Amino acid sequence: MAQKVLLDVDPGTDDALLLAMLLEADDWDVVGLTTVAGNTTVEKTTHNALSILEFLDRTDVPVARGAHRPLVDEHENAEWVHGPDGIRGDLPEPTAEPVDAEASDFLLETAREYGDDLTVAAVGPLTNVAVALARDPTFADRIGDLYFMGGAALTSGNATPAAEFNALADPIAADRVVQDADPKMVGLGVTEPAIIPEETVESWRAAAEPLATVGEWCNYPDKLMHDGGYSVPDAVVGAHMVGDVLEFEDLPLAVDTSHGPSRGATIADTRDEAENRETPNAAVATDVDVEAFRAVVADLVESL
């Protein structure tokens, strides 16, 4: 029986790739999406989620709209990366509407329905998950794994020298999740090396649909290319769920919620002197098999 997964997303081009991958994966059943303000506004991320499902002929997957801003401060988007509407490619207008439930309600309802058969993969700012935890502190105990894509515990940040975008977008929510949910963190230290080569993306763009649009999702501006390819961080989470491409280490982890230059930094205690560490509260991805990652992505995308 396929494992149930709920995706908390802010589409976002790499969110779209993650969704396409898991909808195609035989071992995973996408039981819903929750949306959050991140790469663009929650109005656009919700519209984009519905449009992606329309494009992939999966309008049966429910979508719940979530937080329009972080717990504290105002929303700052990343449309300069993902485009003015938050996603590239020619997607259809959605025919479906979001469900009536708000995202945290939907997270809690789905956790009650599936229990530890449910995996939650949160690949945007962690606002929705933090609200669910505030409303029901047992939320994380009810489910199986909780992944989040974010943070830069093993490298420098991409939004600031210290912070990755998702963690900086709502550091208070991120810290709540880290402290209370025993999450699996997939940060920039493993997502940055896991690029899709330019020639692969170009071959998709030149193909028939749906590959052509998937190729457009991955076709970031040239200034965002890494080593002749495109970084698609959210897809690394999906590739691991399908193909076990990451290595993890249990570590003490914290998120800086101050208003100084390190705001949003995810700090893992990697010191060798284990006796000086706090008790580990997160599994932090420390290494990625890049070739295995690329193989999983290609296998799923090219079978759409």
C-alpha cells in the first residue's frame, strides 16, 4: 500500500517538480496540499497549486489555503527567482477550488485520519506547520515523518550570509517546528550540489508536453545556475522519499529568531565532543548522492 504524504508548498518551480514526482511515484499517495506565502503570495501559491494539479490531471487532490504572512513581520517573496506569478511555464487555469478548511485545520484533520501512515513534507516557510503545532502539540507525534526543506546548517545561506530563504521567511515558525516536531531537515548543504544538468533541462524543454512545461519550471535565470545546472531544492526531498538519496545525522538544532544579522540561521551542533552537545532534536541531511538524485528525478519526470 502506498504511503500517504501531505505536501505543504509555496509553488514555486521546484515545488511543482516535487509535486509532479510524487504524483508519479508508485509508493506514494499525495492526499493533499496546503499552501503558504513564500516564493510568492498565498493567493498566487494557491492558484499555482491548483493549476499544477489541473495540468497533471489530478484535480482530485485537495488543496487548503494557508498563512498569508509569517507569524511575525511581513511577507517578503522570491518572485525574482520564480517569476512574477511564482512559477514559469504555460499552465491552465484551475477548474477546482480550495477546500473550505484552512491549512492548519487540514493538517490536523489529515493527521487524525492517517496517523503514523502520514508523512508531511513542508518545502516552504513553516508557518502552517507551526500553527498546527500550536493548536495541537501532539500533531507531530500523530504522524510518521516530518520533512522540511530549509535552513543552511552546514553551509552559508542564500537569502543572507547566515540564512536560507524558507527559514528567514518565518524563523519563529521554523524554530517552533525544530524544537517541537523532531523533523528531518533537508538544507542547502545537500540541495545545492544536487543540480539538474542544463542539457537535461533543455531536452525536456524541447520535448512534447508535459515535459516541455516541466523543463520551463526548471529553467531558472542564468545568474542562478550552479556548475552548469539548475538547483531544485524541494525536489531533493522527493528524490529521497522515493530513492533514499540522502544521509542524515541526529543533531541538536536551533533557529536564530533575533533581529540581528544571523536572523533565520539554522544552527546545528556538529562538535566532536558529543558530551558537550544538547540532546539531538532533528535529523539533519549531511550528504547527497547526486547521481542517484538525478536518476530518480529523470525516471519520474520522463514517465509523466
